[in-house]
Amino acid sequence: MKILPESDGFGGGALALAPARVGGLFDRGALRRGIERAAEADLVVDLGQRIGSREWWRGLATCTTLCGLAFSFAPGFAPLQAPVAPALGERQQQEMKAEAIAPSAYGADTGRRMAPTGLVERLADTPERPQIQVTATLGTGDGFARVLQRAGVGADEAKSVAATIANTTDLSEVKAGTKLDLTLGRRPNKSVARPLDHLAFRARLDLALSMDRVGAGLKLTPKAIAVDDTPLRIQGKVGGSMLSSARAAGAPASAIQTWLRAMGQHVSIQGIHSNDRFDIIVEHRRAADGMSETGGLLFAGLQQGKKELRLLKWTLAGKEQFFDAAGVGETRGSMRMPVQGHLTSSFGMRFHPVLGYSRMHKGIDYGAPMGSPIIAATDGTVNFAGWHGGHGNYVQIRASGNMGTGYAHMSRIVARVGEHVHAGQIIGYVGSTGLSTGPHLHFEVFVNNVAVNPASVKFLQAATLSGAELSRFKAELAHLTALRAQG
């Protein structure tokens, strides 16, 4: 037998066996040589080498044949059909949720109840707790009886309780946020509200009230609480921020704002530096049980090196204001800078930048960024607010007596005609309306309807204390400043 390669050259190493006879017998030597040549054949060809050669094509054909065989045995892509479980009924779903363990967010009832069995008997009526403790909170603008009703007290009983308490203390003095502790008792049936067995709350800092059921009625028991009214004094260094430093020292935010307004009457707030020391005394009440409440500012002090400013709140002619140590109060009706800016044009004749000729400039101009707030320089009534020719958006305020002020070129007007404004109140914002070349405020002052130079008008009105009033004032100032600051 002879082993011969196929003649087409693409047999992929396949061999053909042909019998070889020598004198009627097989040629064993030829068979052995054929087997040796087949063993020497390279069946695994590196397709990266000798590209295009006879061996390379044979290896490519072998690889393609094997890939084809592998792909022919691959499964199909048609979907497999499988049986689908029937949907659970509502009763089955409820039973599964009760017995399953799953997050409540997914609708599980884990831990709420157990699935019933045949041994479970339904109760004819569910038992009630003999008492229920409830805590209610009085809201802003809320009614006392309404709070009790929301907590579960019957309407008639809630009104009766509120009327009884009103005979002891003014319910309007009970502050919003007050907690009411209630105990509701057993009711005869579920169709009526539970009766009130106990009520306790803090009516005022110095008074606690409680009501307890005695027989068929409620008994009110007031409890007076001792209170120390010594004011609280807070001192410290201004540091990087007056507000932050004073708050860190324990001063209420409202007291700090009042301190800044009072100081602004006597010193420039921008002139207060980090090394200056503040002194604040506020109303303070501390009850015997530890509760406390803080009131308004009584004293404002500022020490700048050797210079010290002390202001005490005092009531004069029914009006509270801060007076300095000499008995001089806050300035009223004084001219204020209407805007935070710089002077760009003075009062008098000048060359008009828009019209191109000289004419009388009946005010002074302050350059300021667009949108800067404009405040009223004096107290008064708004006489005009709107568009006024070359003035653009314009506001005119009629002050007391024969004085008046005008504000021109606003971007937006806040004040309204007929409105009474106070010095320092925002009436509009800086703009460039009318005959204007840029954002600024044109400020005018009138005396008897005649424009005058605002820089020449200086008037100052301040309340002063004298006689016995001044003596009482200085005595109170000495008493407060003798207090020790909190540790």
C-alpha cells in the first residue's frame, strides 16, 4: 500500500492510501516510509508566518473547517418556551406579604401581624388602653382649645378647660411652641372622645399650671416659680466680625442688631475695629428650675482705646430710645448720606455733559454702582414718585416744616406717593435714567420750594434729659454698668 497526498493541494494534510504490490505482495517498506512522512507533516500551521505559501493555505483551510464544525454545533437563537406561574390573587398576596421578610418600602407587612390559622377566632370588639399620654404643641396664632381638640379632647370639654385657665392667666401670653402634656382617660364607647384626666404646661416662666380629674370635674392647680430678673451682661472683643464674636459670647442676634443700630447714631460702623471691645446688657430672667428667657437690649457699650461710648435705653414721652452717658438721645430728622458713593458734581453752574451748555446744577451728584440702595435723608412724606423729565425716575420727599429733598435718575423706585418714610429707609436704587451719562444719584434739597446747596444744610435734632429725669437716668446707668459680665 502506498500513502500519497491528494493531488488538489488543499487537502489540509489529508492522506490517501493506495495498495502497493510487489510481486503480488504488499510492499511493507513503502508503507513504512509513507507513515513516516505523514508523521513529519505539519498539521498545526502558524498562520502568522510564511503567508501565501502552500503550508499557510493548508493551515487556513484546516482552521476554517474546524470553525465551521464548531459553529454547526452551536445552539439556535430562538426563545425557549417555559411555563409561567399564574398571578397571585389579592388574598394570596396579602398572606405572602404578612409572612415574608422584605423592606417596608416595597410594601411588606413584616412584623405587623401573623397569618391567621384555623385556631384564630375574630374578636367581637377590640379592647382599648385605659389611658393615653399625648404631647401637643401650641403653634403660632393657634387657639388653646383647638390644640386640645387636635390632641383628642372633645370640643365642649376643650372649650371648658380653656375658659377655666383663662380665669388664671391670659392665654395670649402663652408663647408659641409651648408643650402641653395630656393624659386621656377611658371612654364609655368609641363614638365619643376620650375624657381629659390630666393636663400640665408652662403658662409663663414664673407659672406652671396643671389640671387633674377629681370625680366628674377637673381641678386647676397653679404653681408659682421664683424668677431672678438680673440682667445679663456680655463683653468681648470685636475681632473679625462683631456679629460672630457677640454670638459666640452668648448674645442674642436681635440684641446685636439693636446694638449696631444704636451705635450707628454716634459712630461709623465701618470705624469699629477688631481690637475694640463691645459691652452688651440684655434683659434676662432665670427661673428656679433652670429655665430662662432673654429679652431686649438695655445697654450698649463700645470701648475704642481710651475712648468709651455708653448708651442706655430710656423711655421719654412714651418712646424708647438710647441716650448716651450725658443724657443726649438719638438724632431725629438729621440729614443722612442718601447713598454710599463719592461726590462727582457739586451744586452751582456747570457745563451739562448731555445738553452741551452751561446751566444751573440744583443739587449734588454721587457716583455709585448700578443698583446701590438709596435711602431717605430725612423723615417725611413722599410728595412725588415717578418719571420726571430729565430727572428720570424721581422721588421727592416733603420733610417737616419748609424742608424737602429730591432723588433723581433711579433705576427703580420703592417709595409710594403719600407714604411716610423715616430717615435711613430705602426709597429706590441707583440708576441712569433721564439725562444721565452713567449710574449716579442726583440729590436735591429745597427750602420753601427753592433749591439750596445740600452741603450747606446742617440741622440736628436730638432729645436730651435734664433735671430729675437725668438723675434717674444716671442712677440706672450706674446700676447696670456695675453688673459683672458672665464668665
